[in-house]
Amino acid sequence: MRILGIETSCDETAISIVECSGNIASPHFTIIDSIINSQASLHAQYGGVFPTLAKREHIKNLPILLETLMQKHDQKNIDAIAVTQGPGLEPALWTGIVFAKELGAQWNVPIIPTNHMEGHIISPLLQAHQEEVRFPAIALLISGGHTQLIKVSSWGHYEIIGDTKDDAVGEAFDKVARILGLPYPGGPHISRHAALGRVRHTISPFACPRPMLHSKDYHFSFSGLKTHVLYAAQKIGEPTPEEVEDIAQGFEDAVTEVLTKKTFKAIEDTGACSLIIGGGVVANTHIRETFTQLCKEHNISLFLPTQEASTDNALMIAAAGYITYLKGNLDTTDFKADGNLAL
Ligand code: KG4
Ligand code: ZN
């Protein structure tokens, strides 16, 4: 079946068309088309996403994106519409839901309320010729809003076993970037500066703490790490380009070590044979490379989304919508936006 996906949970307005087939044990996805409008540059002046502005932009962009996409596709081939129900910013989520409901009524197709986090979990399957995920699997979701470890027993069956106590990892990247005077969203800038530091030395002279590294659970905490960078930056005053690189590298190393140690503890304790990583922070080269190396050493199958499918997008929403459809939760036209929607 062909699903139109709609995503408006944060600052990306996105619409996609995905051909979905297979059963819940073995779903398959073929990308037909996708269009995305990022508002990141508009929110940059606020140093984070400003919900009212996001809402206004989604309302403006959704009809434009749909018209552009549907110029190339026949509406009669769309069998259902999957829309993000949550989690996310409620005013932003509402815009997508209202738009989807109106479109569903107009096209006479069912609406599938979809979980954004399930979208990130399923995002690696959007790659062509993807091998099948063996279960149990561990999913590590690292984005601007989430840092979660999830036990995946099968598609559609999830148990959150670890979460952040304070800042999400992407949020920490963004805050550290701000401290260093780098633009929003800060993740890619920290990553670039850290890579320059890594050319000069494998271990940064700027040592950072590893919060909760030895706690017996799978939880995370990143706000202390951010505060450590803040105090160090205040002490330095005006950092030189090399000092910015050293701090970025020290911070990235600490985050990577905490993420990898906790994830592999979860893998060992649950007997998982696959690791799925999703969310915008998976775009980070150092984190990707470190996980790739460790998975090879531990003989764990690693599933990473492409760049296109890692940051917020509507392809993953269409794919997750298909899982919801296969589970039989179809067309609840009276559903509401839920900013804290659980998996
Ligand atoms: O999944 P996503 O697009 O949106 C949310 O659901 O939050 O993730 C956005 C987050 C931002 O915090 C951004 O700084 C971070 O992903 N990010 C990165 C990189 N690229 C994006 N963090 C570290 N390194 C990167 N290369
Ligand atoms: Zn996301």
C-alpha cells in the first residue's frame, strides 16, 4: 500500500510518499518521494525552536509542500495518510493533524496516527536492500528532544529501558555550541570543530566528566556536562579557535563514551543481537564511526538511517504508520495531538 506521511512535530515541515509492503515480521519500504522544509534558520535567532513560530510556518508550508509533491503523483494511488500524533510540540503537532484530517476527508482515505519515536526506530529500514533486523534489538534514540534506550522485541513492541534525567543529547550539543558562540542547531558545528581538534590530537586536552557512566541503570544525564563546559568557557573568556576545537572534541568524546558504554551494557543485559540508532544526532560522524567499530568487535548487526532519514522527516512517519496499520490501529479520526505520547 502507498502511504502519504506528514511530519510537523518540531521545526521541520515534511511530506512523503512511501510504498509499504510485507507483514509485521518483515516490513519493506520503498521511497517514492519526499519533500521537507526546515525552519532551523528562522529559529536560530531564538537559540532553539519557538513553538508559535513553528506552528505559523507549518500552516503556511503544508499546502505548498503538498501541491509541489502531488504535481508528480496521482492522488488516487494514495491508500492512507500517516501523521505524527506525538511526541513533540503540541501547537506544531496540531497543524499536521488538522491538515491530515481535512485531506483524508477530501481524498476519502484513512488517517493513521503515528508515533514520532517509532518513526526514528524504523528509519534505518528506509534504505534499499536493507537486511532484516534480528530481535531482540536495542534502539538508541538520540535527538534534540530525546535520549532513550529501547528494547525492541519485534516491530511494534517496545520497552523504554533508559532515558535522560535532564537534557537530551542533541540539546546538550546545541547548548554547548551556544556557549562557544556557534550557531543553532549546534550539533553539526560541534562535530566539525571536534574533527579539527582530532586532527591535532587523539585525546583532547580539555577533559570532561562522564555523567552516570557507572550507574547500574541505563539512564543518562547531560546537563552537568554542559555546565562543566560553561564554567570552563567563562574561565577562558575569549577562546582561541584551537581552544574551541579542544572543548568540542572533549565534549564529543565524553558524550560518545557515555552513549556507547550504556548502549553496550543494554545489549549485553538483554541479549540483543541488533542495534538500531535513530535521531538527528546519528548524523555525528564520530558517534557513527565509534558505534560501527564497536558493533564489528562485538558481532552486533548495526542499523543506521541515511542522512535523509536521520533528522526529522516524513518518510519515517509513513513507515511507522504502516506498522500501526498492520497492528490494526487504523483511522481514529477523533485522535488528538499528544506532546508526551508514549511508545
Ligand atoms: O531528530 P532531530 O532532527 O530533531 C528532534 O527530534 O530533535 O534532531 C535534531 C538534533 C539537534 O539537536 C542537532 O544539533 C542534532 O540533532 N544534530 C547533531 C548533528 N547533526 C544534527 N548533533 C551532533 N552532531 C551532528 N552532526
Ligand atoms: Zn525527531
